[in-house]
Amino acid sequence: LNATVLDAFFTCRKKVLLAKSPATQVGGISSVPSRRSVPEEEEALLQQQQLEEEAGGLHSCESAPAVGKVSATLTSDWLEGSELLMTSLSNLNVASEVTWCSDQQHDELHTLMSLGPKEHVAVTLAKLPEEESVAVVGIAAWSAVRTQTDHQISGCTPSALEREDEDTAVLDWSLAHDTEIVPVEATAWPVYDTGQFQPFPAERSYHEILWRDWEDLCIQPAVPELGSENGPLFEFRVMSYNILAQDLVEQSPDLYLHCQPDILDWSYRLPNLLQEIQHWDPDVLCLQEVQENHYWEQLEPTFRMMGFVCLYKRRTGKKTDGCAVCYKHSRFQLISASPVEYFRPGLAILNRDNVGLVLLLQPLLPEGVGQKAASPLCVATTHVLYNPRRGDIKLAQMALLLAEVDKVAKTVDGSYCPVILCGDLNAVPDSPLYKFIRNGQLSYHGMPAWKVSGQEDFSQQLHQRKLQTPLWHSSLGITDNCQYVSLCQPKKSGELKYSRDFLLQFRFCDAACERPAHLILWKGVTDVKPDRPAHWPKHLIVVNDPDPELFFPSHFLPQRGRPEVTTMPMGLGATVDYIFYSAEPIENGNEGGRRLYRDGALKLLGRLSLLSEDVLWLANGLPNPFCSSDHLCLLVSFGLEISSA
């Protein structure tokens, strides 16, 4: 290293604060570190430079062992407490060893000279593993103090910091249920001469905020008269999940302004979704909003490696997403698969591109159960139209799906095998569409179309679309019982459509007991109102059911009393995703306008609890870094009765 480079290094326009170490002696005089004014420091630099020039000739006759590493920090202004600690010149008369700088450091020094004045420019030639002395051209022993790295922050261990840098959404899926979550205390970071500040407090783990309990329903006491004999069950899990197609995210960015852009990227969402599905390990997986190219290129190959057999139906028209049903080939065998398209040319009520998928699966019993058999299982999934104003279309789509389910689930002897119907139905609990699926009937004539799904209230609008009877044209080939006409038993000629007994049951319904507003009042004629018998159920009667879970599900969280939600469109929580399953109606069981049921061959064993709207807002709504869809997944455990072959 020649004197020219040294001169350039020390006369660089950057001002460097020098502090002499207590152990340094120059010419036998001991020096003590002290603060000087700027002219005094410049004078010290010049004196030091002259001493170095006098020693410049020593380098030509000495060897060049391995050079050390120097760390330097340059600032355009004096920073109180900026540290570049360098020992002063040692005894120039004693130079037992001379160290040469490498070519790389020579180039770095030239780069250093070319730097213009910038605010707080840090130039690090190299980092030192520990504080060490470096001999440069046999003159001053430079004690370069390594700049503090992230892992040297006071009070923080390297492992803790590395964990904070990792994605919590990835970490938390691997946490065991009994893992204790310990909050991380905020640590003061020492920064020289800028005062002490506290970093942002450590966020609560998404896994902690969005924790969902598993409700084991098989251990609950059963009502003796409603229960069934305990026997062997074929247990399996079913998941229904609207995974949010990426094309829909990009088409409606205004719906996701509350999300960080990174978590909406498919490269981030895909691993999260797959990890969530693998974590819950369902045997039957029903998906909605599955983008076609993602299905064939990524999802289907991955599910195949996880042991699934997958079937897919894309929405009609130019839509790029659809529905998929996947089942474990070790648990089920496919009997039939029936895709359902809701778009029917020429029918205005069926002019949308939504689809459904109906499968008939045969459970595979494990070895060692003897001569046993389980009934086939019908699994159907769909994504019904979203538009809250078009309840008429929603009902027609559901009628088509139920007609296909009726066809697939019907056995040779006329009975039906167990049915599971799930998906995104875009209808809230206790809405007419919800009651139609649950109770099996709906009187819809004159009903406002917006009221069918109950998603929004348009009652204040002047012009409202109202449903008329019949809802669809006879050319559709579906009866008002949601069955294909071609599969129904032909009726005898002259047979009445409705029997007398059927009509009599409407004598005391709400419509019959209300006097029409425009009816002319004739005393003794039109002012007569039938008396409702005592045994006739009143409208919306409140019943304190001893075991409500046994008869009909509650859509309120039992611990908090808040409504459970499965999605948060526009920041408002709602329940629109369901898993329905076939059950046996209870004789004379009608409480509060609800038909009561009990488990039949298919029994509900457990379910994954949902969350409330306020809890989801703690995680910034949906999607978030932990849940990569705008819907929550549904997961239930069923037991199918095993009978003798």
C-alpha cells in the first residue's frame, strides 16, 4: 500500500471521529481518549499522516503475511457517539512485522476515495468476527470494532430474531395443539446518540387469534328415544372450502383493499391453502372457486400425491373457475360422477354459468370387519349465484342440483342412500333458501326475490322482483318436487294433483288466518276468522329445547353468544357456506317453524368451530397472512353405519 493511497484515505472529504485507546503511546507519551474540537482533530490527522509518510519506506524490505479486515463507518457530518476506534501510532522505530494490504482492499480504498458526500454513508470493507488488531504497513495498530449486526442487538438472541423474521403463517400451521404461546417482550434497541426507542410490539400469533376448537359431538349425551343402537361406524372427515380463485381477486381488487398486496399473490396463497388442507387431513374434499389452470397445473398433481382422486367441473361460458370434489382412494371407490350445469339456453331464470358436481362413493371398509357392508354415499357440492337480488335464480339452480341428487342417491328399491350436500350457497341462516334445503319445502309465490337468500335488505326499493308460480318452465323437465319428470312415476289419468288431506293441512296456516286488506267487509260473512286449534303450531314460537344440537344446528357461538361467520364480504361477516347431511325427520316434530330431525345411518360425530366477525377483524379480516381465502373452511366428522352384508 503506497503513501498516495494512505494520503487519500486520511484526507478523504468524509470526517472520521478518532478516539485513541488508553493503551496507546506515541513517542513514549501516553494518551487518553478525549473529545476535541474539529481543528484539533484535523491537526492530529496531519501529524499522524506525516509520521506514516516517514515510515512509508519500510514496506519494501518486509514480507507480506495475511492481512486482517477493517470495518469503517463514514459520515458527512459529525455524529455524536459514532465509533471508529483506532489506536494511535505505535513505536515507529520498532517494526518487526509488516503487513501488506491485498489487491481487493486496495480497490476498496480507491472506491472509498471516489465516494461523494452523502448522509450517513456506511462503508464496510469487511466484518470482523471479534475485535482484533490489524497492522497496516507496519505502522499504527488499528483496532477496528465490528459494527453491530442484527444478531448482536442487546437482549435478543439470534434464534429469537430469526423466528421473528420467519412467516408466522407458515410457522403456526405446524404448531401442536398443546403448544404454549409465549408473548415476546419488546426489547429496547441501543442506537447511538438517537435516544432509546421501542420497536413495534410483537403481534399476537395468527394461530392464537384464529384458533378454532374441535367440537366432539359423539360424547354428548343422547336422548334415548332419539338415539340408535351403538354399532360399528365407518368414520370419515369432509371439508368444504371456497379457496378464492386468483382471477376473481384480480377482477375485483376493491374488495381486498384491506389486505397487503403480498398476501393476495397466488405464490403466497397456494402453499398456505395446501398446508391448511393437509393439516386437517379430510377424506372428502369439496372445493369452490377453483381456477382451471391452477387445478390442472398445481392442485390436482399435489392432491394426487396426497392420496386423492379428483374430479373437476369448470363454470360454463368464459368463466375460469369451477368446483372440485376429491376423495381418498384408500377410503372410497367412485361409483358415478355427474356434473351439473345451471345454464340452460332459452330459460331466462337459468342464464348464469354456475355449476355443481354430484358423486356417488362406495366406502372401503378396513380388513377384519368380517361380512360387513356400508351404504354408498352421495356427495354433492356447488357454488350458487351470488347476486342478492336474484333469489329466483338461486332457487332454480338449487332445484336442478337437488333433482340430480335425487337421481344419483335413489337406490333400486326406491329408498335413498345417505347424502352430503355442501358448498357456497350464498344464503344466510334461516333465509327461505336455507329453510327450503333444510325443511324440504317452500311456499314462494309472491315472495320478493331479494328475500330468498337474505343477504341484503332491499325492502325500501319501489320496484321489486317477485316470484311467481311456477318458477320455471315445464320444458326444464323438473317437477316442483325437484325431481326429473322422466324418472317420476306416471300418474293415473284424472288423478287430482293434490289430495283432500293435503289441502286440509293449510286450513289454519298464517295466510288463511289473515283477512285480505282489500276484501269487502260483509258483516257475518267476510269478517269471520277461523279459530286456530290448540295443537296447531304458532308462527315463530320460541321453544326451550333441552338439546338443540340434536334437533337443529345453532349458528351462534355458544361461548360468546355471537353469530358465527364463514366469510366477510365488504368487511361484514356472514354465514353462506354449509355442509348439509341427510337425517330422519321426527314424527310430529315441528318446533318454531322448523322440522326436527335425528341422525339416521349417517351420524354427525364432530365439527370444527367457526369464528365471529370481531375475532376475524383482529386478524385484519379475510384473507389474512394465515387464512389465504376470503372464506373459512368447514370441516365435519361423520360416522356411517356398517351393517351385515
